[in-house]
Amino acid sequence: MWDALRRHHRSLDAGLVAVIALNGQAALVDANTATWLCFAAVHAPLVWRRRAPVLVFWTVYVLAIGSSVLVGIRVESVYPEIVIGVAVYTVARHRPRRYLWPIVAAIEVPAAVILLSSGPAWVPLNFITVALAATVLLGVTIKIRQAYLAELEERARRLERERDQQGQLAVAAERTRIARELHDIVAHNLAVMVALADGAAYTASAAPDRAAETMWKVSETGRQALGEMRRLLGLLRDDAVGRAPQPGLDDLDALLDQVRSAGLRVGLNPQGVPPAYSPGAGLAVYRILQEALTNTLKHAGPEAQVQIQLQQRADGVDLEVVDDGARRRAVPALAAGEGGHGLAGMVERATAYGGDVEAGPRTDGPGWRVRARLRFGEEGLT
């Protein structure tokens, strides 16, 4: 409702004027038509107070003094102080401070002259001074606070744009790197294989033995290309040179022993007897489980308890990692890991094998749940 009123601030100001007028109507004693018209004329400009704060103040100020002098409206209740106070607050809230000095002088100087010339009336003068100072300080304080919040929001939007730009630059750099590596490794091996295959085709009828030997070279070059491709994928992900073979499903026990040594209580429930998965498929499952356990250590702590369900089939793997959050309620912002790259990496690995990843707080208690489904075709089997 507040957001709706902010979008229609003119209606909000009109309602404010109505409330002020109801509170100030006690100032009208033996009022006639002219008195009511002057009373309404003093309040009416406040409807446009946000659009022209300085003009509205001087209009309200002149009309309030003029109506008191010409029509004889008694100064009782909160009239006209509250009307002038709202106008002063609006100038302090929406305009630079240089506009406040003439306004303060226009209120304070006449009040001092009138109240001190007919005998020192310090109490009323102090009341006017304190009320005026409080009104000005309130407007200035809210203005500074709103400017600070606006700056924070702008900074957040700027950081978000910079993060998106950095992500796009990182993607572009990764694509360039992959293209370069593919050209250096894959294209070279494919060119050699094509040349050998053409030679074997030309010599097949005239020299079968030589053609067979050439085809063995084609097979050897293909195997070499596959091995280099696997090493390329590892290098692109980890920026390592001369790495050992990437881990797979056979290395899960070592991974669990490692996190158990850190204090995490982990239980594994494997089901099914899988065929021989390819190194890439095994690596995807291994990395997803590794990231889920890492997030548990980072966000739930080493006192958490984790249960892993691993369903292995010929066409894929279903993985579920559930922790109790050390019996603390999970925070959704921590799902993606530091900077959000952990969840993004899991999704990327699962998507590469026709699967998906779901991560979020548990509905049946504290903690976190990660579900990953990977579907392997021929590329996922050896």
C-alpha cells in the first residue's frame, strides 16, 4: 500500500492536507465564509509541495500571515504552525540548504521582534526556535538518509553490471582459449587421420598390407587425439600442466575419507551396478559430489551429518546429498557457494550429460539438499 501511495504522491499529499485541516479547524472561532475560504487557501498549496517546495512555502507563509491580519483568524490549536512546519520540512527534504536560510530568517526574526518587543517572552520564542530547528533537522536528516540509500542501491546495481560484464568477459576468454586448444590439438590430429585414410584408400588395391599398416596408424592417431582431448578438458577446467588422470567413481571412497577426516559425518548408500562409465562421466559425478560436500563443510560446518544416495544405472546416475545443517536453518544465499560458482559448476557438469541439478533448503527440517541427475548416452560409456 505504501508503494502504491508513493506512485500517487499527489493523492497522499491531498490526504495529508485533509488531516492537517481537520486538526487545525479549532482555530476557526465564529468563522464566516471569508474565514473558511482563507483557511482553505492556506492549506491548499501543500498538495503541490513536492513539485515546488520553495514556492509552496512562501505562498503558505504569506497566506497564513495575511489571513490572520486581514480576516482575523485566531491563532489557536496547531494552526498555522503545522501548515508552515510541513512547508519548511518539504524545503529541507527536497531542496538544497541554501533555500533554508531565508526561510529560517523569515520565521525567526519576526517572531523575535514581536515576542521581545512587548516584554521578554522567552518561553514562546524558545518553543518556536526549537520547533523550527527540529523541523529543519528532520528534513535534512531524511534527505541525507535517502541519498545514502540511493547511493547504496546504485552501487549494488553497478556491481551487478560489473559482475555480469566480468562473466561475459570470462566466457569470451574461455571460448577463445578452447578454440585455440582445439585448433592446436584436434585439428592437427584430424588432418593427420584424413591424410592417412586417403593414402590407405589409394593403396588398398595395389598394396593391401601397406594399406592395413596405414589404417593402424589412423587408429593410433585417433587414440592419441582422444587422450589429448581428455587432458585438454582437464587443463581447461583446472589450469594445470602435467596433471595425473582425473578422478572418477572409483575415487569416491578417497573423497569421503578426506571429508570425514575434516570432521564431517558422511554416509554413502550406493545402489545398482553400473557399466564402465567414461572418464568424463565419472569425473562429472565426482565433481558434483565434491562440490556438495565442500559447500556443506563451508556453510554447515564440520559438525554436520551428510547422507548420500547414489543410484547407478546403465543410462545414468541419480545423486542426492542431504545434510542436517548442524541442526541450523539453511540460508538460501549460501547455496551457490562463494560467488555463486559452485552451483553453476554443478549445473554445467550435469547439463553436459543431459541432466539437471536441484539445490535448496530441506522442507522436512534444517539443512540442505542437492539432487543431481545425469543421463549418459554412448559418450558416457567406454
